[in-house]
Amino acid sequence: MKLFDVYPVNDIIIDKAAGSTVWDEKGTEYLDLYGGHAVISIGHTHPHYVKRLTDQLHKIGFYSNSVKMPLQEELAALLGKVSGKADYQLFLCNSGAEANENALKLASFYNGRKKIIAFRKAFHGRTSLAVAATDNPKIVAPVNETDNVVFLPWNDEAALEAAFKQYEVSAVIIEGIQGVGGINVAPESFLQKIRSLCDAHNAVFIADSVQCGYGRSGKFFSHDFAGVNADIYTMAKGMGNGFPIGGIIIAPKFQAVYGMLGTTFGGNHLACVAALSVLEVIQSENLISNAATIGAYLMEELRKFSQVKEVRGRGLMIGIEMPEELAEVRKNLLAKHRIFTGEAKPNVIRLLPSLALTKADADRFLEAFGKEVK
Ligand SMILES: Cc1ncc(COP(=O)(O)O)c(C=O)c1O
């Protein structure tokens, strides 16, 4: 059987990893500033994570949501503590798209409405509603096309107010920092405006934190910089450090009803232990503060390169907008310097490393970057 060929891949096989380092099968070492697309939060093969998962696997790996699952309650308690949203309720699923799908559905159950406001360049996933709220017609199949989603320009308060006058809005969904869209930080005033309009119209504010969440920005949720709470936060990627897990946290005003949401795999024993061990390491190694410090250092140093058009981001979610003539830099970083980075079209280098990235690793990148842009 052949693979369904949907991914344009690098011709590299990675078969070992530790912290921010990965090795190919010949033993060549790479610095990983991509983290498998913002997934590696506490570092590859972290010993605490490996031990917790291994121990759990020897006890029980999976049972469904038909029995009591104390690990889910433990995870909810710790997540409430670390995120600062202890009064929210947790629903667990398996991926970012699924988290957004459930959030949008829950909003519609809550207020009985259908219209969703999303923004230009947004990416929310590839399942039905999530992809309909994603601003990329190429990945929206005809069956996913819907009039229920309205796209508005980024940071346009007048357009947002007009949309609330025109439609019965069910939900507004927004990334605190757009990832796939090119690392665009949502202005605090815009997030505050969304909060006040949602309050005034009983609409649901959904904070897509799948990529920008879980401490990457230097706060647990990047939306927290605005000083307002969303009604639902969606999470995945860094939550399991590579173990597939997603979730939504839901404000107290939402009432659960049996059967309203559900999943077979979501919240299984192994997934909960992966997520618990990630939060334990985030706490014990102060990784949110490390992301803020190393991220600020990287951005300050990157802004010194006059060749770079713009440096955007927060914490360890950084976009480097390159001029056309330096479009090859990202490829050379990998080919010549053995450094993995991400990209956003057309010309943004995306840095999404582990939150445990050290200053020495940041300096290694800056040196290689400096050689390439000069
Ligand atoms: C902001 C955002 N939301 C949702 C998703 C979808 O997540 P998943 O690929 O886990 O379905 C992504 C994935 O890149 C994302 O960046």
C-alpha cells in the first residue's frame, strides 16, 4: 500500500530526540526550532514525561468515557491552577480542529444561533466547521462551504461592530496570535472590543489557543495579554508534547447536558498522563517565564538585522518576515546549519521551539541566521 501523498516532506528521517535536539538515522544532529509544528512544549523525550507515560502504560493505557476517570479530574484541577482559570470546565478531545469544532458547536447550543465571525488569514483546522472558519478556500471542500461563517478584516473594530448589527452572532473565534497566517499578534484593544460586543449581544468569545496557547507566548493563553477572559479556550499542540490530546475550557455560565459533546478517545488514561506531566514540567522548570525571557531576547537580537523586514510575535512564537531576495535563508538554515524552523507563506520564518529553549541554543540560531542574511 502507498501513502496518500498530501505532505511535501523534507528528505530527512528523524529517529532520535532530546530537548531541542533531534538526530537523523545517520546520527546527524539538528537544532529543532520548529517543534514538529509548535507541538514540543517541554522538550523532546523529557525524562519526567517518558517515565510518567511508561508507568501509566504498564497500568492501563485506555478506557472510554463510560467509567469514572480520576486522571481527568486531576488534569482539570492542575490546568485550572496553571492557566489561572480554575472556575472553568474542561472537555477533552484529540486535536486542535476537534477542539474548535466542539467550541463552535457548544456556542451554537448555548445561544441557539448560527453565525460565526472569523478573521482574514485565520486557521482553525480541517474538519467541517473548523475549516469553514479557516480563511483558505483551497482546503475548504464544497461540502464544507457555508454561509454561517463571515470573515472580517483583522483588527477592524468598525467592521466588527457592523457585523454585530447585521447578524445574530453565535460566536467570534480568534487566534491570540495568528500562526499559519504569519504570526500576527491580535491587538489588545481588538480582543477587548470582541469581549464587550459578545457581552452586549450574548455571543460567545472563542479564543483559539491551539498554537499560541499553553505558555508559548509568555502567558498561559496569549489572549491573556488583553486582560479579558474568553468564554471558551481551545487547546491542543503543546498540551501533550506530542501525545495527541486537545481540549476546551468552558466558562461557568455554560451548562453541560449529557450527550451534548462526546468522543471515544478523548481524555483517555495515557493522554491525561501526558498532559499532566507537561503541566508538571511547565511548573517545575518555570517554562512560561523561560519562553518570555528567551523569546524577548531572540526578538530583540533579530530586530538588529537591517535585512529583515519585520519581526513579530510574543514569547517563543516568533515570525521573521524576510525580503524576497532572502527567500532562501530558511532552506539554508536547514541544509547548511542543521536548524529546523517553520514557515508561513509567502516569506515568514516561524520559530516555534520548545518552551525550554536555552540561551545557548538561541545564540546558535542567531549566529547561523546572521551568516545567512549577510
Ligand atoms: C490556530 C490553530 N487552530 C487549530 C489548528 C488545528 O489543529 P490540529 O492540526 O491539531 O487539528 C491549528 C493547527 O495548526 C492551529 O494552528
